[in-house]
Amino acid sequence: MSQHEDILTRAACITEDLEQRRFHELLRPFRMMLTTISRDGNKWCVLYGENLQDGVAGFGDSPDEASRDFDKAWYATVQP
């Protein structure tokens, strides 16, 4: 394999990896569900539902942390 072919192969692998990551990101529960993102005191809150008691929520110091916490809570909630 030539150096040029090796570079093209690596570029194709990187592109495929990026596409898989993008697809996975789009399928995260906080993106799929109609969540709201808001501040709650000194934390961010991602909420699915009308309130904390009846819905699913995630909290964090940033919207990203709150969305990841929400995803964990979502899976914990739906598992028996």
C-alpha cells in the first residue's frame, strides 16, 4: 500500500468514526425527547415532563453535564 493509499484509508476510517459519533449523539435521550434546559439555582437542569416529581431530570454544572446526567437517569428510569 502506498503512502497516499494509507492516508486515504485513515481518512476514511476517521470519517466513518465521526459519522458514527454524530449518529450516536443524535440518538441520545435528551435529544430525542422534548426536554427543556434551564438553570436551577447554581446548576443546569434538563427536564422531560411537567415537573421534577413526575418527569425525568438531569443536573450538572454545565448544559453538557446536565444532558449526560439526564441520559443516565433516563436509562435508569426505564430499566426494570
